[in-house]
Amino acid sequence: MSGYYEPPPAFGSPYRDRLLNPKWELIAERLGRPVPGILRELYAHPEQVLRSHFRIYPPNGGAELWLDLFFPMDEEALEPYGLRLPSGAVAFADDEHGDPYFYLPDATPVGDGPVYLMQQQGDAGAVVPVAPSLSTFLGWERRQSA
């Protein structure tokens, strides 16, 4: 070996580019209001939305949850996998089954609101409450899956 190595190629993908470049105008238009501050804050930290495939542990001892991928803030957040979300809802991630996590922003500028999971298997179409607010959900312990 010569000891000379080419630098690794820059990591990139169309999905990653979408995650890092939210379409805030589209989100605001569809919500009929300015983009909630909690979403802007989440997507302002790429290390948070680029993280994937981890377990979430509610502090109250509730069942662990799985977060597979965060969604880009574009058409996918408004109609994940072609699903119709409740009016005013925004999907931000999915679980291991491809079921979207979504939340309903409240009327404040921060726009924090309750988080739900829309299940597509078993009780297809069931909407399950997950957390009282997006900030609560994002604050729960996360552990990378082994």
C-alpha cells in the first residue's frame, strides 16, 4: 500500500437533502398559519433529524416506542405515504411499521401540541395518543437500537 488514500466522498442523498432543507412556505400554506416554532427548532438541529432507528422510553413507564425516520418538512409531512391526516396536523416521523407520528400544533407561536400515531396495521386507521405535546415527546429518553 502506498499510504495515500482518497478522502471519503461527502455523504449525501436526496432524502438527506430534503431533511436539511424544509419547505417552510409549503408547510405554512397548508397549515394556514406561520410554521410552528417547535418545528423550526427541531429542524434547525440537523443532528436530531438525521438520527434514525431508535427506541423512545416514556418516563412514566409506558411501553417503549420505535422511531424509524424523521420526515422531511415537505409534502411527505403533510400526506405521509399518501395518508390523510387530521386537519392542521403535521407528520414528523414514522415507526418500524411505517406508521406516521403526527402532531396537532396549538394556536401559540411555538405551536406545541399533542402527538399521535396513525396505525395502519391491525387496527388500520386507528389514531393512538402518544404524548401530550411534541416538546414532551422529543424530550423522552432515546436509545439507539443494537
